Amino acid sequence: MLQRYDPRNADISYWVNGVLRHRDEPGLSPFDSVVQGGDAVWEGLRLYDGRIFALGAHLARLRRSAIALDFKDIPSDADITDAVAQTLNANGMRDGVHVRLTLTRGVKLTSGMDPRLNTAGSTLIVLAEHKPPVYDTTGLTLVTSSIRRPGADVLDPKIHHANLLNSILAKIEANVAGADDALMLDPRGFVAETNATHLFAVLDGALITPRTVACPEGITRDTVLELAPAAGIPVTVRDVSLVEMHTADEVFCTGTMGELAAVTTIDGRRIGTGEVGPVTAKLSAIYQEHARTNGTPVV
């Protein structure tokens, strides 16, 4: 699975600390902490008909992550929302848009790891692209990666940080294996998530999903946890083994960039009928309707 380039993005503008620049115009200092050490936090947002779904939840997670990393001069929610709105308006965007928010520790006086070298405050980057949900709606293929998700004893997954090498290494393995994405285990051998999304399995008409002990708390995941019981679908959050994924009736993944997407093959094993299952299809439709009709107006 490789995302396709949308030619509508050829002349988009992006935001860096109050300045809108053409995508081909450099705007980030080589002394910025994200360049120096991946020292940044991020969020992915989706725009539906002028509204951003779950904006408050995303900004709250961004702020928690920045505070956990002891960032200084964190922009207010109002300032971040205004930056997003200006970026979307400058690009004439209203629907089918993915927004990547990145907040870095800021520019350093000289290169180095020490946060005391940061004296200018944080850097906010807003990148908005025309990008509908990126996953194949007919079903994804996963392969279990040898790369494990670290637990809180290594790097607490509740920090939604921008150092994604762990995920990238797993994605490389998936690419080599000819799979769409990688399924990743936690240090104990239980299922964590994919390299980019959370996972749900359907067993006997009910949902199970792994605990977030080695993966970030997901906004889309949380939404499914709210919507499923209301739709009469029981859901349990617990440790999930790889065998349970291999033998599930259905499996699907969740994320802002791809919404809900069915998984039809894991490690060469067909999941259920090998097609999008009824529970996945039902929840996907419910989620899309919910996301399109609930959100914060920004354009």
C-alpha cells in the first residue's frame, strides 16, 4: 500500500510559526529540534465539510505530549486552531483533507541534545493536504514484524512523539514482505498495533482491542469504543494474542488518516471470509457519518 500523490497538492502552502510558505520553499531551521533529534510531538487531523473531527481531543493529546517533554511556550489551543484555519483557507480546502500538526521544541542556539540550548520557544508547523482516506477499502494485508513496540519502561507511548523510526523499521519489513502494513507486538508478545494504526478484532460478533500499554492512545480508536456499544456491539479492551488475530472472524484497523479499514490477511492467513465483514462495514458507516456531522468549524 503506497499513498498516491494528489496533483492538487502541487502548489499548497504550509505554516511555520506565523508564516505561510509554498511547499517548495524551505522554512525550517537546521537548528530546529525536530531536525536535530526528532524532538517534536504531532497530531493528524481530518477535515470534513469545513469541520475538523475531534479537534479538542487531538489538541489535548498534543498538549499532554508537549508538557511531558517539558516544552516551553506551548501555543494555546486558540492559536493552533487559528493557524490551521489560516492554512486551510490559504489553500482553498474544505473537505477530504488531512492536516499534520507538528510542534517541535524549537530552534537551538547550537547543535546538541541538551534542551537548555532551546531559548526561542517552540515551533508550530501546519501541513494540510488534499488526502482522502488512504487505505484500500477492499481489505489490507498485514505481516507480523520482528520490531517490537516499546513499553512505558523504554518510552511511554502516551507521548505522541515524532521519532517514528520504530514504525519505519517495521514498515520496511512489511514492504519487503509485500504486505500493506506491519502488525507489531509489545515486549511481552501481545498485539500492540500496526506501524500506523490501532487494531480491532471481531470474535463471535463482539469486539476486542489491545490495551494501550505499548502504543499511543488513539482518537479514532476511542471513538469506535464509544460508537460500538451504542450500535449494540459489545467491546472489550484486554491483552490480545496474535493467534486471536489469525483466527478472528474479522479484523480492522483505525486511524485518522485511514478511518476504519478491513484487514483480510495476516501472515498469509485469510481472516474470516477474506472480505470486508459485516461488523466492520457497519461500524465504518457509523463512524463516517459521525465524523462528518460532528466537529469544530474551521473554514
